[in-house]
Amino acid sequence: MKQLLRSLALSSVILATSAAGSWAADFVAKIGHLESTQQSRHIHLEKVAALVAERTNGAVEFQIFPQGQLGQQREMTEGVQLGTLEATVAPAAFLGGFNPAISILDIPFLLPDDDAKAQDLRAGAFGQALCDSFDSRGVECLMLWPNGKKNFTSNKPLTGMDDFAGQTFRVMDSNILIEQYKSLGASAIALPFGELYTSLQTGVVDAQENPLDTIRAMKFYEVQKYLVVSNHGAMEDVILFNPAFWQGLPAEYQTVIADAFAEVIPDLIAHKAEAVAASLEEIKAAGLDVRELTSEEKASFRETMYPATRAAYVERAGDEGAALIDLYEKEYDALK
């Protein structure tokens, strides 16, 4: 009887091992990113992973690593370049040092307010050219993914464009963002994100710009009095794959993956919009003075800020940037 039980147990192990082997993925991609599991990027990466697994019959597996588990963004980007990591979904704002061309996304009011028109820019010739700029940097850019827009907050009134003059804003380390505020008569200081709350609290800076859900999550409303819902700054993600991994995939799997990333974009936009709406209600409840820019005000801000930021971008990105901005302007004008 003991011998029979041992035989049965051994058979079970063999069958389980065979089954596991038969279900093992042919291609496994570790994908790292910085956001938490509750945020839009991660939730929709999981949706993409499920679609890819289903449509390749388990041949392609995405393993998602959120919250910087695989390193900070620079480390993950370099990992994708070197092949120690298959993919990352990176904020474009963190990639300017790696690829100056991507800094075009720092230009304020770059994307239309209309979600469909903004997606036309991402998915059209401009978005493709922007993705192609990564080819010479040793990574494969699949596409851009939307991840919200920035807004202004301050401890001083922002009732009109003239109120920006003399105020000091915290920005990410970007000449384009610094020029954005100079064009309004304001000054800008590049400070680490982790120092922003205290800097606002102690008056090192008067003001800052961030998406509404970030303003809520970081409780900046505790140390700010005024919010302008401007949606002036695009917060785009860039989907980057290691070229060797990507080129090693069968063409049909490449198509499945690209289609899955594109397919979830409407849900991604809707999910982000819900988070933003909930954040705005919480910020209002905290007592901030909140106003939204009118379409006429947005046009006026763009007209004032665009020339200076365009020039700063071309100076940074050179001939490559000049070609991209020309293409962008052609595409943007066609959407009007």
C-alpha cells in the first residue's frame, strides 16, 4: 500500500510538472513603473497583461512591478536599454535627459483639451515621430499613453494672467518649464519633489504645478490657498521595450501587444478623469479658492507662453527638435 501511495504521489508530481511546463510562457516581460497599484497606469497595465495573455494563448506573459520595485526611472530606463529589463512605462518628464526630443511635451497647452483630438496627435505622425526619436537611444518606443494634465496652485491669488508676475513656482528640472514662467513674469526654481510640501509651507516657493490627483495625494492643498484648473501641462507616459526582446517576438505577438496597449486608452482616460474629479471635490472641501480657466483664457495663456517655450525646446533638442516641432504644428493646426 505504501508503495502504491508513493507511486501515485510521484505520478501526481510528474503530471503537475508536465502541466506547468505546457503552460509556461514562451516570452516573459518584466515591466517596471513608478506608480502605486491603485493608480491608473498600473491598473491598465494589468488589463493589457490580461489581454496579451489571452490573445497569445499564454505565450506572452507580462509581469508588472509597480512603485519603483525595480529601481528609479533612470535605472529602469537604462535596464531596458541594456536588456536587464524587458520594458518600462515611464513619465515623459523623466526622460528629457535620456532623450531631449521628448521634452517637447513640457511645452504648455501642447495637447488639445478634446480627448479625441489629443489622441489623434499621440497616434498620428507626430506621436510616431516622437516615438521614433528613441530608436537612436537604444530602446523601442511603442506609443504614448495619457496620464493626466498639470494645474496651477499658489499661496497668492491667480485671478488672471497678470497675477503670475512676481510669484515663484517650483518646477521639475526643465529649461522649458522655467521659460514657461518667465513668459508670465514669474520665476521658477527646480526642486526635488520630496521637498515641495515643506518648500510651500515655509515660503521657499509660492506656487507649484501638478495633476489634481497628485495635489490631493500629497496634500499640497494643506499649504496652498488657490487652485487654477488649467490642464496646461501634458503628463504623458512613454511605453519602452528592449529592442532585442521586441524584435525577438513573432510579428503577430507584436501586433497583439500594440493593439492591447492602444485598446485600453479610452478606459485609461476615463479612469484618470474619475480620479481627477474625486480629487477636485476633496480639494474644494479643504477650502481652497478654485477656479477653472475659460477656453479664451487658455488660448491667451498659450499665445503668451508658446513662443518662449518653443524656442527653449528647439535650443535643447537641436535640429531633431526643430523637425518635431514643425511636424507638431502642422498636425495641431490640422485638428482645429
